[in-house]
Amino acid sequence: KAGVTQTPRYLIKTRGQQVTLSCSPISGHRSVSWYQQTPGQGLQFLFEYFSETQRNKGNFPGRFSGRQFSNSRSEMNVSTLELGDSALYLCASSRGQGFNEAFFGQGTRLTVV
Amino acid sequence: AQTVTQSQPEMSVQEAETVTLSCTYDTSESNYYLFWYKQPPSRQMILVIRQEAYKQQNATENRFSVNFQKAAKSFSLKISDSQLGDTAMYFCAFMKPSQGGSEKLVFGKGTKLTVNP
């Protein structure tokens, strides 16, 4: 079956702009989590969505937001981009109930110039 | 808050040899899960092995095994018969079950492993 798909793979944006990243989970998975990966801070949890509801949130400013649709696809949005938002954004999906393995996508590499 | 520490930023090993990657964590929880993920240059995070804290037996997956010391809060990964394809970043991660089922992974900074021919 298809894995977790993230689009686009690469993005270049200018400071002050906004960006939307997309994640399509594995079929049947209802939980989608987002992580930011940078050389300095490593992997940090952004938020998790389950059945269209945000179930958990990390310590990121309100410029970072997300949503999940009825088909479990998720988007994350970053507004008023800053240079420090340059990172690899990873999405992970799982069944979301009980303990389940999280499967990751290949990420979106965002560069803010 | 939980923290995960990987004290070895980089390691190298010869092909066919054995290498051990270290990980320690800090938590006050008694029930939790621990994972080792591999991230090759393709960037995709791949689960290597997982351990439930309530299980005393160390997890094993083919050439990969862990040494889980709950009292010491230590969770090391041993790779036997290292292969060139094992070259990657390895991340240790912690997850505690939470009310509502929320799944949040806390990652260490990673260990870059290079397998030399």
C-alpha cells in the first residue's frame, strides 16, 4: 500500500510570506503528526491531528497551524515566515488508537530567504 | 517533560563488525515506549526497533537489538554484522501513552553512523 506522501518536496519562500504543506497519510490511518527538523534543534513536535481534531500541540508560536480533513489528509500552514523557519518538515501517520507504529513521509524541505 | 540524550554525535564502524549506539532518557513515567529510528540520506524516517517499558525482555529485529535498562533509563542499540546500507542518522525516541491517545515522539539529537567498506 502507498506510504505517507508529503507535497511539495522542496519549497523556497521569502520572509514574510506564508506557506502550506500537505500530508496524505497511509490509507486507514487517522492520526497525523507534524515535526520540524533543524540542525540546531533537532526533531521537534509541532502538533497531532486525529479525526479532524488537534489532539496535541508542541511549543511553537501561533504562526504555525494545521488542520485535518475528513479523509485524514492534513495541512500545516506557517504564516509570516522567518529565516529560522527553514527546516525539514516531517509528517507521520498512524492508526491513532492504542499503541501504533508511526510511519513517516520523506518530508518537505522549506527554505526561507 | 521528557528528554532524550544521545551522547555520540558521530560513530563509524567497519563493515561486518558490531556497533552500539547509546541513548539515555529522563522521565517520571512508568509506562512508555522507546524507539530507534533510522534516517538515511533519502530523509525518510524508518522505524528500526521498539521497546515497551513494561517488557523486561530486550527487543530484537534481525541484526538489531537493544539493551533496555529501565532503572538506569538507558536504551542502547546494537547493530551486528554492519552493512553499508546501515549508514544513516539514528534517532532514539520516547513516547508516553496519554489520555485521549495522543501520540507525541520526543527525539534525541541523533547519532550519525558511517559504515566503512
